[in-house]
Amino acid sequence: MTNKAVEEPQTNAESRRQKGEFVRGVSGFRATLGDADHPAETGRYHLFVALNCPWCHRVTLARTLLGLQAAITMDVAYPTRTDGDDPEGPNLWQFAPERVSPLTGAPLPECTFETATGQNHRLIRDIYAAEGAEERSVPILYDKKTQRIVNNESAEIIRMLDAQAGALGSTLPEHQRPRLYPDDPALQAEIDTLNAQIYTAINNGAYKAGFSSDQSTYDAAFDLYFQTLNELDQRLSDGRDFLTGAQVTEADLRLFPTLYRHDPVYYLRMKLNGAKILDYPHLWRWLCRVHALQGVAGISALTHCRQGYFGRSWNRVIPRGPFQPMPYPEAYNHPELARSAGQ
């Protein structure tokens, strides 16, 4: 695999951060699944994820749609990171399946202990520390045989899973398994163009709007985000099922996590209150269509998203809504809720 995605320009990154702009860092582990050091084998690889993280969400979507749940094991971090009272410090991803969620009043059943390294690490940070690295991010694709991190760039992980799905042991026959990045060069070019647009304006754009402290940076991110939603809504207005046509591709998996979070979380938390996805009828129906794909609803954890974003922000009180036109994620089962122009 030759794709080495560096999706956020790093020019003058530190000075931009000091001025209030959110600048995403670069993932440091970029080995290739399927090469001589990391051959594609059933049961060899493992994912460390957090279900509230949209970058992890695209990876868990790929694992699910490609039929790799049995072939690639997975651990799920608790959605709320450590706070200042933790002896290891704040803002660290942690494995804490016994912790009680403030939203549900019970432990979150999706959360796990760390099971891949044999060390039962409590913190994601410690998995990196074993490699002499200071990174702290998820997702991580991990080689259980060599006890090494393979890759921690979600864009590359989903492409490698797609390319190696058969060799990794997908339970889906080839004719039933989607090709997220098909071999057709013209379609690849279309997906690449969409990926760049979606990353800049939507995926990372939401974070620039929500986490930048500079008004002009927020304004620019806000405007581009909603301009791009309009463009994508128009793209889907010809009746196509997915962004590039009749089949789901990598571009759909990159867009879905952000739009899944928009109405119930990002509208408020990321200050993206220009409109709901409900207000874009073609995008809303597309969102419901992707949500209805086999396994997608089950791996899309809105409780984790609400707790993860609001539970570490402001005063840590988690908003209860929205409940109109109906509660989320139930609303995603109803494409007919799409609002027409003027509603």
C-alpha cells in the first residue's frame, strides 16, 4: 500500500495552535498490513478503539461491513478520558469496563479491558510507551504475533482492511463483500477527491469549529462545513444510493461518523448550529440508508458519543435531547423525517 495520508497540513502548526486554531497532529505508525513484516493472517491482528471517536468509527465500520469481526479482535476504551484526579494525569484514553456511565447509571457493555498485549494495560498511552512512543491516539491496529503497533492512521487502516479482507479471513463471500476502494482508476480518483473534500470541510472541519478558540478560524470552518453539506446534498439529489453511485465505498465510511454525530452532538458541542442534517433531505435519507446496512447500527454507539464529547467539556453535564422529531438514534430508522425546503 502506497497511500501515506498526511491529511492536516503541519506548516507552522505550533504557532497556529498558539493563535487558537485546532491543528490535528500526524499519526506516527505507518507500517503496511500485508507486507513481509505484517502478512495478512486470520486472528493475528487487533484493534484498539473508542466508540465515541469518529476516526475509530470509520475503522469499526470497515471491520463490520467487510465481515472481519471474527478475524480481527477488538478492545473498546471507556468514552470518558482520565481527569486531573487520575494518578497518571488527565486526558488519557483508558480501559475501564467496570465504570458506571453517568448517562445510563450502569457500566457500558461495549467497553472492555485491554486483552491483546498480555499486559492488561489500563491506558492507551502505555501501549505506545512499550514502543518508546509518546502518542496517545486511537485507533491502533496491533500485531499480536510480533507485539508491535502496525498503524494508527485510520485512513490507511480502512484501506488496508479492504485490500486484505479475504486473506484476513472475512466471513463474507467475495461476491457479497463490498469493495470500499475498487480497482477502477476512475472510481478511485472520484473517491480520493471526495475523501479530501470530506476530511477538510466535514471531518476535521467539525473539530476546527468546535475546538478552535479563534473567532475567524471558527467562522471559516463553520462556513465551509455548511457549504459542503449543501454540495453533498446536491450530489445525492440525482437519486443515487451512495456518494459514488449504487455501492457503498470508503467515501461513505468517512462521511458517516461526522453526520451521525451532527444532530445529537455536534450541533451544540461543536457550535455547528446552522442546520440539522434533517434539513438536508438527500443527506438525511443517505444517512438513514448507511445506518440500515448490516451491522452499522450495532457498532454506532451514540451513548458513547454523548458521554465522550459532553462528559469532558464545560461543566460535564450531558444534554438530554434532542427528542424532536424523535429521539436519536431511533430517528435514523426513519428516512421520511427529512425536512423539505421551507419546513
